[in-house]
Amino acid sequence: MTITFSMDGKEISVEQGLTLLDAARENGTDIPTICFHEATTSNALCRICVVEVEGMRLLQPACIVQAAEGMKVQTRSERVVRARKTILEMLASTLDLSDAPEILTLMDQYGAKADRFPEAERRESAVKDDNPMYIRDYSKCLLCWRCVQVCADDAQYTFAINFEGRGYETQIGTFFDHAIPETTCVLCGQCVGVCPTGALKPKREYLLEQGLSPQEISVMNTGRKRRSKVTGQKSE
Ligand code: SF4
Ligand code: FES
């Protein structure tokens, strides 16, 4: 069954059950997303995809709200643009977005200022380098939940990571903060693949950025090199 509604003043018809985001994409309308990923269940955590729906007091996240017959939706009203710009400015004020090119592009598009909230407390976290496959740098994590979901019942069913802590202290972690090799993690790399900010990064890429040569990394991987140039500690 199809339904008809208005998006940015244009009448469109889509299959019933589509979200506003799906409907927009089907009709060539761009709505930005951050926490949304085709492979994971949407939880509407970042709110960058908000749109204005006539008759609804609050802006609505397009990635979870279904299109309905007769709806009147504005995807780029002044209020929507202001909300998205503010969200981007809050992210930039609290996180290291240097490895998040898509978000940096959005900041340019929305004229968002990275220094709008100079008093904001930044999320600082030491890089967790505890396994041979990937590093975790939670100072870049925006809590989109994609990694948790692919690790859980959206894909891998290993449940090695989850949210921990409350309020501003909330972050992604392992149960009891165990090192990755002591968890159920099977090093499948799916979490790394869906991370939008570089908070999860392949170990090799990280070591190259740290200045190690491919040869040095190979030596480390085969266990012949005893001393890591990154940590200055014995590696085995
Ligand atoms: S580590 Fe990456 S994928 Fe996981 S919640 Fe943080 S930003 Fe999202
Ligand atoms: S993309 Fe919709 S809330 Fe994040």
C-alpha cells in the first residue's frame, strides 16, 4: 500500500512503512545522518537527521519516524538547520573529530563553528591498545552505538562491548573494563567498519600514523620485534 504526503512542499508517494529518511532518499532529498547505518538498527541517538513535521511540537528524527498519509514535512526549515548546526557545534566542542571527514564536511555545509562552546568539557580518554587487530580511542567516540549493535544482534552476536557509565560519563566499554582478548570478542572487525569517527581504527593504520614503517609493523606482528616504538614497553 502506498501513502502520499508532502516533503518540502512536494507531494510524494512511497510504500507504507518507510521512514522519512528512506522516503527522502527515494525521492532525491538529502537528509544528513551520523548514527544511522544501513546495517544497524536505528536508535535516533545523534538527532542530526531531524525534520519539522507540521502539528508536532518537537523536531522528529527522520531515521526512525515513519512517513504517514497527509504528513507535511520540512527537511531544511530554518529551525531544522539551526538544530543541526548546534548539534555539530556541540560534537566539535567535546570530541576529537579529526578522523571524521563526513562530519567535518557537514560542519562546512552548515557553517558550524567548532569553537562555539569554548567552556565545554572535552571527552578525554587514553588510547586503548590491547589487542592485535584494532585500537580504541574514545576521545573520538560520539556514542552512536553502531559498534555495539554490530557486535550484538545486528550482526555478530558476540556481545563483547556495550554502554557503560551514566550521564556524561557514559562511554563504550567491555564488561568490567576487561582487555579485548579477555572478552568474547572474535576480532571480526565489524565494529571498526561501522565506526564513523575513527574511534575504532585498524591497528596497522594506527601504527603507520604513529610513524612506524610497514616493515617494523610486520616485525611486530611476527613477534620478532621485542620493543614497541609506540608504548616503549616490551611487546612480548
Ligand atoms: S566507538 Fe565508533 S561506532 Fe562505537 S559508539 Fe563510538 S563512534 Fe560509534
Ligand atoms: S541519524 Fe537519525 S538520529 Fe542519528
